[in-house]
Amino acid sequence: MSQTLTEIKQLLAGHGLRPKHRLGQNFLHDHNHLVRILDAAEVAAGDVVLEVGPGTGALTERLLAAGAEVVACEVDRDLEAVLRERIDTSEDRFTLVVGDVLADKRTLNAELLDRLASRRFKLIANLPYQVASPLLANLVLDHPAMDAAVVMVQKEVADRLAAPPGGKDYGALGVLVQAVCLVRRVGVLPPSCFWPAPKVSSAVVHFQRRPEPLTDDPHALAGLLHTLFGKRRKQLGAILGRGVDWPAGVEPTMRPEQLTVEQLVALSRLNLS
């Protein structure tokens, strides 16, 4: 079941392929961390899973063995043959969409949406750096059918997603995600877990959509966060003006990073246009 590093290299070599740096391809070959991802995701028979960047199918095979239905999206057309060699594509529980997961920065791939068919799903993936932030923002904003997610991202992205107020890692993406989801970091992976080894560490982050999100208008919150954290070194009064009916605990002399998620949500409910 587990793909060893040797097997991954052989799979690619058999198709005349090498990892593509421009696509952020770093193949996870550490068995223990694959198991941790599955354990954190609590995958059960019948779950619908969106996997982005299945690569050679190491995680895909485990998801299918757990009884999940997997809708996989792979941007590298050269890997299609590898995946179809490893995974029985006649299997009703596996669908492969070849293309970019995002049609543009704010819209999911139309074929992918069709395959998910508005069903509730989990995102479980080793996300390339360049797609992680826009994809997570898109899913949080516009796809409440995503119940949960377990994603592997660069550690600096994970730090931003789970950051508390007050530090340099606290910013728009983390606040948006935390307003809609409960977020926790599962673990950190050293570069040696991947081939080729990246220059930075990675981390696994778990999201669970809140039964009652802190905001009922995430787009309004996202718009405010873009305004505030685009000028994060300025005071709130200088960014929004002095004639604001500030929420409890919020002062015009404060900077955006000093506000809690709840305070930022309260601020987003005001008509500041």
C-alpha cells in the first residue's frame, strides 16, 4: 500500500518523468506522516474527499482503501498516465480531473465542481505553495459544503493560518479561516520527508468548519481584512477614519494585528463604505 521513495522514483522514471520545480512537486514518501494525515482527517467509508495534487497516488490509494470516494485534481497532465497505471479508473469511487484546481483566483475548476455535485466533502491534500492560500480562501468563502480539511503546506503558511493576534504571522488569511473554521496544527515535517527535499519545512493543518461561524458574511469580512492588513502598520483610525462607532474593546489607535478575530468580525458588520 505504501509507496516507498524507490517506487515513486521508478514510477516517474518509467514514464520518462522527473519532479517539476515550477509546479512545486515534492513527493511525500514518509509512511508515518501519511498515516498521521489520515488519522487527523478521520476518513470513513462513504466520505467524499477532494484531493488536490495526487502526484503518484500515494495518498489516493490510502484514501480509497479507507472507503472514501476520491475526486482528485492534478494539474500535471504528464502524471495522468502514472495515476491511471496505479489506480483502477473503472473504480466508481475514483474520479480524476486533469487541470488547475482554480479556474481563476476566485473560482474552482468547473469540472471539479460538477464532480463534487454540491455534496459535503473533505479536502485532504499535499498542497503546492502557490495554490494553498487562494484555494483555502476560496473554499472558506464560497464552499460551505467543505466540512473539514487536512492539508500539508509550507510551515510559514501553516503559521499564518493558526496565528493568534499580535504577531507578524497574524493576517487576513488566518483571520478569515479562523472565523469560519476551528484550526489546529497536526505536526511539522522536515524536508527529508519529501523527494526532492524542499528548502523549507512543511506542516499539516486541520480545519473543522464551525457549526456556527463567527461571521454570516465572510465576503464582508474578507473585504475589511484586505483593507486593514494591506496597511497593517497604520492605526485603525488612519485606515478607516475617525467617525467609526468602534466595537467594544477596539480603539482607533490600535493596529489591525492587535484585534482578535471576534473584534475584526464585529468591525466587519459596520457599514464602513
